[in-house]
Amino acid sequence: MKKPNIVILGAGYGGLTTTVKLQKKLGANDAQITLVNKHDYHYEATWLHEVAAGTISPDHARFAIKDVVDLSKVNFVQDTVVSIQPDDNKVILEDGELEYDYLVVALGFEAATFGIPGLSENAFMINNINSSRLLREHIDYNFAMYNNEIEKKQERLNIVVGGGGFTGIEFLGELANRIPELCKEYDIDRDKVRIINVEGAPTILPGFDPQLVEYTLNSLEARGVEFKVGALLKGCTPEGIVIEKDGEQEEIPTFTTVWAAGVRANSLVEQSGLEHNRGKVEVKPDLRAPSHENVFVVGDCALIWNKETERPYPPTAQIAMQEAEVCAHNLATIVKGGDELESFEFNNMGTVASLGHNDAMGVVFGDKKIFGWSASIMKKVIDNRSLFKIGGIGLVLKKGKFNIF
Amino acid sequence: MKKPNIVILGAGYGGLTTTVKLQKKLGANDAQITLVNKHDYHYEATWLHEVAAGTISPDHARFAIKDVVDLSKVNFVQDTVVSIQPDDNKVILEDGELEYDYLVVALGFEAATFGIPGLSENAFMINNINSSRLLREHIDYNFAMYNNEIEKKQERLNIVVGGGGFTGIEFLGELANRIPELCKEYDIDRDKVRIINVEGAPTILPGFDPQLVEYTLNSLEARGVEFKVGALLKGCTPEGIVIEKDGEQEEIPTFTTVWAAGVRANSLVEQSGLEHNRGKVEVKPDLRAPSHENVFVVGDCALIWNKETERPYPPTAQIAMQEAEVCAHNLATIVKGGDELESFEFNNMGTVASLGHNDAMGVVFGDKKIFGWSASIMKKVIDNRSLFKIGGIGLVLKKGKFNIF
């Protein structure tokens, strides 16, 4: 009997967790597992705001796939997916194609710019290692240029962050710590630098507890962040942005606009023949695509409704990894001829947002709110936990975050 | 009796050494000493190639003037000199003017671009802290951009250094060490990066011993530096350069052209009423300007003939500091009413060029050639010696260079 071919697309939180769980559950004779990823490394997408602000090195936020995947069991293909053809059980790659018996789609997110003019061309994104370290270098470069010009350009020192959600706020927290260091390095008066957050909703962190929002505003404003809430971004050029608030437009000159306000599922999902709901596959409880029984979808490409709130679960690493465990279990069951598939149930471990190296806020243990230094310790525990689940204690020791006293 | 006013322009090697020697020789009642400098720090101009390559931090290559100048004896003015008016015993600053009884001109060098089209607009220079750290950031930025573009631009990875003299070679040595680190950080194949030196003379390091030149070529070529000697730079744009060799022109696409091939005295000297020879003041043996008895000139703005070679002494830190000691002695003598002025005699302590962190070459003790690791130790000794002469052992411990084993 021919071994079934399992192909996993993407080595983010969802795809990589599926792979490492599957390689434990299946023997080399049970199935041929192939993992496809654009890079030969996995990156911690939830740490990218630190790379982008320059508070950790890019290398700290990634590790080699071969360090956690057992290459005697898993065939790793470094390539870029071009299209998914579920009716033919086939995936087209830039440098070839793969046939599968079972497919796991874990291709993550991409930025959504909602048609705002100039945004996709001119704004910086915190999407991956390449774009994050480019943003860091861009900020450094503008600070370095500032004192080299006779006519000083304030655009070099204004940094606009579009979006006051989780990513935008975490980036602001890092930036607020990093800017004083940059000012010292490049002989720039801290008071000349503006860090401006633009959020369309009436408050930052929509959906968060008001006390957490208040704490965050205080922490960031104390470090010089300006907030413009209820303000819509109307356009972005290389030289600045236009925002609209209460019917009035304002121009803010800046060479650095960061877009952290919208994500959508990888657009390959929408382009594939899979049935989808605004770009995401509304999976069955066992995480299979309703239109194709042999296709699983996990992470940011999957749509699952939270019955309590009647809203979809947000795209988070925590959810992607929990989905991956269910996906791996169900795949292994099917391959071994079983039919007792698990249903995904979200087990909320809490949410903590970092606000810089020594500050954070969030909710843990169901409803316990935490703030400040102790929350920042908790945040590091959470970050290390995800390393542990994928690569064990060795990976935690190599890439983990620890407070040095 | 009114105390004489001594004004010293520039806190480089010449001006700062004059100041610290003078504050030891004169009491607070002997004279009013004023030091004028654009920044509130002195930088080690001979270390700037390391800042520009990113192998040391800008802060390591500078220290606060107040750390070495006794502010109870010396009045420090942070300002930029606009013009020197020796017929009126006056110096015009951006934010005021100063009258003097005695003046020390120690305004250092600026880049000379010999009218090569596009060079002053488009080439990077290793002239001061601001321009050096900008060059570092520019290189980093292009490496960061490389993998963010679908159409890869080789211009981002080609680095051209114009000039194979002392500064050009020292910069190449640092760059050759830094590039492999950058390649690792930004996931770029080292073989894709080109480091190209363009030198108009038939050999690099004209005037150096052939054995030292040979050693240098071997050391740098082994680390991937390409040399184009006997090649003239004909033009420079933001996208590349044109060189001419043996009557044939070649275009080299690059976003990074570094000009390290020519320096001249600060052009304020030429614009002043001081008698000069191609921009430099041909000082008397006691270092006074022939046209104005109360004006001393030291460092790169002074022209002194080496009688052995019948050529002017080159602009080096070593010579500037030796001149400063004579200048301080003569000024103190005059202020105290003496008339026994010293004549400047160059005491050659040798010349060592660094070729990266662990390599160097040069001549010491008159004619002893040194190479490699031991030469690099000697180079660090020389660097520390200049710190010691200006700021004592405290400054050496704070900013010195040490090999960590």
C-alpha cells in the first residue's frame, strides 16, 4: 500500500506546530510528510514589533526549521507557494509542484490596506523578518541623516503608526524605549522626535477592558507618544500622511508611516478553489475545509466563530497553535484508519501585550488583569512557552527571553 | 594690566592638545583662554573608518570636551566659525564674534573632490562623526532593502571606495571584516557583495614600502576586495560611477560610493586674510603665520616642508599633536613675556595602518616593518597613546582599544 502524502504549507505557528506534533504521532512508514516554507527559518511573528523597533536582533526572533523538524521523517522544501489547486490535489510552487493526499493550509496573514491611497506603496509593515528589519534600518537611517543636512527635516523625526490595535500598541511600546537611545546615539534632542498613533476607532485597543486601555495610554503618553483617536488615515505619500478627524483634515509630514492596522488571510486562499468567506476558510469543527474533505486549514487562514461573542476568533499565535494540535491529531487519526476526529475548542490562556522591555498589560487566568513589570515577566513566560511547545527546552534556552537583573 | 585673550579654533588633535597643554602651563591670571568648537565633543578622526564601517560605535570614537578641558581655566564656546579676520584680531561665529590677542587656527581638513562631476553631491565621506555614521547606516539600509525587493538590485551590494591611500585602505580593512557579518544578518550570499577600490596611481598606498603594499593587497584580496589601480574616477551619480583605465571607460553600478581620496585644509583659511599657499598657511618654524605674528596655525591647516623629502608633511594626527605641543609652549612663553620660542621638529614615531580588527601593517622605530596581529596590537597602542596625551590614563581606560583574548 502506498504511503499517503501529507503536505503542510507554511512554517508559522500553525504549520510548524502541526509538523512537529505530526512527526511525533506518525512513524516514517505511516506517511510521507512534506513541509513547504519560503524561508529555511521560522520567525516569531509576535516578536516582530521588537525587531522593527530595533530592541532585539532579527536573529533572536527566528530559528532554523531543521532545528525542530526531524528531517528523517519530514521532507522540507524551501519554496514559495504560487497556487493551491484542491480539485486536483495539487500545489504549484515557484520551482515545481507537489501532489498530496492530505493538505494543511497554514499560510498566515498579509497586510490589508483597505484601498487607502498610497498606503501599500509607501507605508512600512511589520509582517515578516525582512520588512521588520527594513523598518528598523529606515528609522536609524533617518536619524543618521538628520544632522547631516543644513536644512533640518522634521519628517525624519516624525514617526506615524497607523493602528492602535495589539500590534500597533506593542510597536509603540518598543519604540518609546528605543527612541531615547537613538537620540543619544545621533545627538538629537528627544523633544524634537514625535511618535504619533492614528486610530480610527474612538479609543485605542478596541475590545480591551477600559482599565487596560487607560493604563496603556498613561504608560505610552508618559514616554512621549501622541494619540489621535477617531482619526482616519486618508492617504500616504513618501513625505507624509493626511488624516481626517471630526470632518477636518490634517497633514502630518513624515518619512516613516508604519501600517499596523489591518491583516487579512494570505490571498492565495481566496484565489484557490476552496470555499471561503471573505478570504478565509470557514472550517468545520475538525478543521477541515467544507468543500474539500482532505484539506485542513489552521491559523490566520481559518475562520472559526466564537459562540459566546458571535464574532470570529482573532488571528493570534495562541489560537493557531491550539488549532495545529487538533489538526495534527485528526490527520494522524485519519492516516491510521480511525474516524474519531476531535473538535477544536479554544482554551483561552489570556492575552498580554508588551509595552516595552519592562512594561506590559493584559488579562490572564480568565479575568485577572495584570500591569507593569509583573505583566512583562508574564509576557516573557508566554513567549517562552510558545518556543517550548515547538522546540522544547533547548529552543527556550537558545532563543528565550529572560529578565536580566 | 589686562589679561591677554587667547582664542583656539577647533578641538581636533591640534586644537585640543594645544588647549590641554596650555591650561597646564598657564595660571588663571596669566591669560583668558577660549576654545571654540562646533560640537561639545572631540572625535578621533583616525578612528572614523571604523565608525563608517560599523565596527565600533560612534560613541567609542569621541569624548566630551569638558572631560579633558579644565573649565575653570578655559572658556568653552560651542559654535561654528564663519570667518577669521586677522587684520582686525577678530573671529566671526554663527552666534557671535570673538576678539583675540592671540589666535590658534586648528580647523582641520575637509574633503577635496577636484571638480569630479557629481562627487561632492553623491559620494559618502569619512570626515566626521555625522558623515561616518551616516555611511554605516546607508550600507546597512541597502543590505536591509536587498531582500525586500522582487527585482534584486546589485547596486545595493556593490561598494566602491575611491582612493587607495591611508584612509581608503583602513576603511577597506574594516569593511572586509564587517561585510560577512552583515551578510549573515540580512541573509545575503557573501559572494554577491563586491567591494571595489579605485586608485588613480599605479599602486595603492603610494609612497609606502613595496613589501607593505604587497602585504596589504594580499590581506584585503583574500577577504574579497577588488582593486582597480591606475583608474581615474570620471563621474559619480546616485546610481553608480564611471572610471577610466588605459583610455577605456567602465561603468560600475553602485548606490554606495565612498570618497577617501583627497583632503584639503579647511577652506576658512583660504577665505581669511592670512597669507596662504594653496589653502594652507606656510608657517614659520615657531608655527606663527608669516603675515600675522599673533596667529599660530597647527594641524592640517599648516604647511611645513620636510627638508629630507622636499615635500610637505602629510596631514596626520601625530604631526598635529607634535605641532600643538610647540604651539602651546611658544604661546605660554610669549604670554609670560619670554622670547625664546621653540622650532617645530618632526619626531617620526612611525606609521601603522589598520587592516581590520586583527590585522595591520606599518613602519615603526625608524625603519622596522611590522605586519599582521602584532602590528594590530601596535596600532592600538598608538591609538591609546593619543588618548593618553590628551586625557591621561582615565581617558584611555574609558575610550581605549584593547584586544580581548
